[in-house]
Amino acid sequence: MENIENMRWTLACWTAKVNVLASETHGHPLHAPGENWRNQTMHCLHKGFVFVLTCLMLVSSASAQDQGGTAPPSNEAILQHMQQLEQEVKDLRAEVAAMKSGAAAASAPAAPAPAPAAAPPAQALVATTGAPAAAPAPTGLAGLLGPVTLSGFIDTYYGYNSNHPFTRANNLRNFDVFTNQFGLNMIELVADKSVDTTNRLGFHIALGFGQAMDIVNSAAGPNELSFAQYLKEGYLEYMAPVGKGLQVNVGKFVTPNGAEVIETKDNWNYSRSLLFAFAIPYYHFGASAKYAFNPKFSVTGYLVNGWNDVVAVNTGKTLGMSLAWTPNAKFSVAENYMGGPTLSNDNTDWRHLLDTVITYSPTAKLSFMANYDYGRQSFDTVYQSANAIPYPLAKWSGLAGYAKYAPNDKWAIALRGEYFDDNQGFTTGTSQELSEFTATLQRTISSKLIARLEGRRDMTDARTFLRGPAPGTGVSGQNTITLGMVYAFSSADAK
């Protein structure tokens, strides 16, 4: 009985310990809140522990009863058995504790990611409002000049004349006058501030140096000021708030007449035409007003001192008008008229000039141009007598045709043929009929440097071309070959 009581006590103790273990297991959650699958797993495991321990006690009890029927176990055996059971309980507690710690680690919330650094104010503004960032302020030359553009070019050449004139100069030519030698045609420097409806005040200043400027300003009247010797253009610009904008210029500006200009780089050929040299003026001093009705049609009016006069030679004024029509990108027409007194101390005798320029470009590679000029100058009897002029009216006219073909942006060929009739010799100094043919091959070496090789044949019915090393009888023609180089630059390339 004592052994049976001992076994009952052992069973009671065992059951109590198992209940305590189960209580501890259920009292401390082994899972994170919300993890049902872990909770169910741990709950089943706890029940399994209880079931195993209960089976062990039953087996131990059955063994004790069996042994009791044969031979009662000794106290030492019972004590040893209890110690084994206690050791097993300790092992189970250790396993349960390990499972608790693992579950706690798995259910612990992850460490929050570090908050991103605060964006700079400008970036935060872009991210929230989507407003574009302010453009950086221009630096260097562009920042120094602001809306003003500086530009210019250097124009040099080598000329050859088969007549080898003793003057070493080509007859009846403009600008490329030196022959059988190197020559400086022109160096030009330009400062320009253009105008529009948002920027109404501007200016344009162009300074020129070289043979071209000597010829341009030598055409001035006797009262020409010496300070204008190197001034090609200089005028103020104002965009008046009239309609779509009325552009008013006041100062010295080049003439609107003609198909060619003073700057070589803006012409198709290197040399200038007969019409440019003898049919039209180079520049005017006064005021102009231009109004563009639309991109296709504009009108410009002029009120100037006369032809090639900074200082007026009389008290009268020359009036002018230009009409420009560009119906499409391939075709354009410019019609110019100027009329007024241009003779010294004479407000009565007027000079009239009609100038027409038509341009047609059927393709991007092929272009044609035509220029027609007609001029006349009247003389009263008083002026005729004072200046020994034998005719009361001088007339001149001419026609020039151009063709240009550019197969690519590196090469171009330009042809020009023209006829000029100076009936009374008023513009050339000799009554004659002139004609010329020019062929020019252009090679663009870089975006800023161009080379032109040109052959030209000039002819006249008055035998006014010089030949040989000494003065003698003139000839009816001259052949010239010219190689010109023009380098252009602009501060706009740095903006």
C-alpha cells in the first residue's frame, strides 16, 4: 500500500507539473498578434506535450501495478524514476522557452526605414507644384552682352587681271579693285540690339575698314564729315506701338535698292555687279518707317538727305518707298522707289530711281534672281551752264540675272550675267554700254570660313579697259580671276 500511495503521489505530482507547464504555455503567447497559423500550431504542440506526459504517467502507473503484483518496487527505484521524470520536464520547459523566444523574435515589428532627407526648397517646390526651375543666368560673353549681339567678318582676296594694267587696278569695278596682288576688301564690326513688340528700343552700329569702305564713303558729297569715314551704318531703332508694330530707324543705313549688298558673305558672287556699282546709291542718312501687315507683305517709307550724304548738299529731301511681297517660301518680290533733289545747292532738279528684285527658289538647292534698275537725273539750264553739262536729262538702266546651285552645304556654284546702259555717261564717266559674265565656285571650309574662286569677263563698246604697263589705247574687255576668303563671327554663337 505504501508503494501504491507513493505511486499516487508521484502521479499527482506529475499531473500538477504537467498542468503548470500547460498553464505557462497557454499563459504566454508564442505568436505575434494576428498570426493565427502560428497560434494554432503552438496550441496543438502544447496539447501534444500534455498528451505525451499523460501517456508516460499511465505507462509508469501500469508498470508499477504490474510490478506490484509480482514484486513491489523499492524506494530507490521510485526516487530514480521521479528524478528521470523531473529531468524530462526540465527538458520540455527548455524547449518551450526556446520556442517562445523564437516566436517573439519572428513577431517583433521590423525596424522602420530611415526617413528620406528633406528635399531642398527648390526641389520641394518642383515636386509639389510642378513649376519649372528658373533658367541659370547666362555667363561669359553672353551674360556680359545681354540682348546685344556682336558680329563681323574679315574679307581678303588675291586678284589677277590678264590685261596687266599699269595702275594695278581693275577698271569699272567695286571693292575688288586691286589686281595681281593681295588685297584687304573689308573688315567689319557690328553691334546690334534688335527690337520687337516687347523690346521696343534698339540700335545698330557697323564699322568698316578696308578698300570697300574707302569707296563707299568717297561717294559722299563735299560736306561729308571726317568722323564718318569708317562708319558704314549707325542708327537708332524704335518699335512704335502702332497696330502690329511700326519700326522706325533714324541715322545712317544702307540703301534698300539692289540685289546685292556691301558684305561679300551675303552675296552669291565675290565681285559686285555693274548695277550695284553704278545704278544705285550705297547708303542714306535720314529716317525710315516699316510696317509689316503680315509675314508676307510689308511697306517701308523713307525721308533722307539724298544719295550717299550724311550732310545734306541742299535743303530738299529725298522720298522713298519699298514694297516687299513674299507669298510663299519659294517666291519674293521687292519694289523700291526713290526720288528727290540730290544735286548741290539745287532743290529743283530731281533724281528718280526704280529698282526691282525678284527671287525664285524652285528647290532647296536651286535659286534664281533678277534685278532691274532704271534711273534718271534732270538738269535745268542754270545748272547745265554752271557745270558744263551738255544734256538736260541723264538716264541709266540695267538688268542682271543670277542662278545658284548648292548640291550640299559645302559646295555651291553661282552664275551672273548683266547688261548696263549708261547713255549719257552720268554714272560711269563715259557714254557706253557695259556687260559682264561671272562664274563663282564656293567652298564652305567651316561654318564660319568660306572660300570663293571666281572668273569674270567684262566688256564695253567704248574701249575703256586698260592694258599693258603704260598708258595707251584702251581695250574692249578684261578678264579677271579672284580667290577670296571670308571669315565671319558672331557672339550669338556663344549664347
